[in-house]
Amino acid sequence: MTKCLFVLSFALLTSFSPVSFSQTVVAEVGKKKISLQEFLKQYDQVKSLTPNPPSKELFLEDLIRFEMGVQEAEKKKVDENPIFKERVRQELYKAHLELELGERVNGIEVSEREMKSWYSKNPEVNLSHIVINFPPNPNAKQKAEAKTRANKIYADVEGGLKGVGKLNDRMKKFEQFAKNFSDDATSKALGGNMGWQSALTFLLPEYYETAKKLDSGEISKLIETPFGFEILFLNGKRKYAEANMRQVRMGVFEEKRKALFDRYFAELKKKYPVKINKGAIN
């Protein structure tokens, strides 16, 4: 009886041994054999990344299609196509940075002191604006006409706010100007108000740089954008205690991440000297 149990145990162990596991084939696609080990490894990865993984049958069909596609691409020598080569270069670049800097980026820590310091230079601001658009792809004449109109509106706003001292009164005054003159339909209905904005939510960094330097109740100079002209009005700035801490933490993190990348590429430039012909791009 003992001998029989030993034989049965040995049979079970060998049937699930690494050699057998890796040699079991779940599908053959042309010249490629997909082993059970390879299949389960990839399937487990998919299950760890999605709450609703496909069935094993569907996933196997995806693997089969992948192999057919790769083999067909190899047959047609897609790897010699310039588009493919450029994509390989891009993936090579991303993989290199991940291997070189990934752990250091993941190890970035953000302290409360750093958050307060960052926020003192990058506060959240509540803004209103007046937008003067010019048409898409404007010619010189259309730009000039839009600027003339923008200057006229700016003079009216500046004159209308002159002598108005209280912040609430200045806000109401600007709100009326925005309703009368702004070309931005969305914010126009709100008196030009854009709500709270931060360094991370502005599309144009220079736009935010102008906004954060304003005092509450102050208007900016006329700003030219890719779409026209704008006049900014600062309604107020948030105190640190009321700020969106997630965005503040992200701001510090991004600043540190950028510094890490800047240092890395500064070192690389010592190995790969760079010469720039600025005149060619101006």
C-alpha cells in the first residue's frame, strides 16, 4: 500500500513539474508554439490589471491573433518600414528612461514644508476674463482688427474700474463688462468667471504667470493668445489651508521629477555634445 501511494505521489509531482508545465502546448500558430506556462503568465498579468478580465478562451484567441499578426508583419518585412522604425525608436527611448529613472521617480518624497513653499509661489487663483477672438488662421488684417477692438474694450474696462475701490464692487463691474463684450460664450454667461485655477490646470503657463502676479481686483495688461486677446481680472487667491492639497503635492512632485530629468540629460550632454542652429527655427 505504501509503495502504491509513493508511485501515485511521484506521478502527481511529475505531471505538474516545471518541465512538463513549460512544454505543454495550448496552441500552435504557424511556426510559433504557445506554451501553457507562457499563456498563464500573460493571463495572470491581464487579470492583475483589469477588474473584468476576459475568459481564458477569449484571451487565448487574442494571443493567437497577435501571433498571426506578428508573423504576417515579419513576412511583409514591416520592420523595414520607416514608420515602424520611428516607433521602435520612441519605445526604445521610453524603455530606457523607465529603466534608468523609474525607481528614482517612484522614490520621490514630498514633505509638508515643500508643499507650503511651492504653494507660496504658485497659489490657486479665482479669475474672470474677457475674450476677444479672431478667426481660425487669421491674416494680418483680421489680427489687427481684433487688436483694435481689444484695445477699445480694455480702455472701457480700465476707465470703468477707475475710482471703484471695494473688491465686490469691482468684481460686479468687471462681470458686467464681460457679459457685454466677451466672445467666450461659456464664461460670458457667468460674467467671465473661470472659477479656481492653479498652475496645473492652466493650458498656457505664461497665462498663469500673469494671473498670479495680480492683486485682488486688478486687471492684467492685454494678453495675446493663439486664439485672440484676453483681459484677466483677479477675484482672489486661496490660502494654503484651503488649497487642493492633491494638486499642491502633484506640483511639488512634478517639479522634483523635472529636476531629476534635467540633471540626467545634463550629464548625457557631456557624452553627446549638442549644437543648435537657432536661426533655422526662427
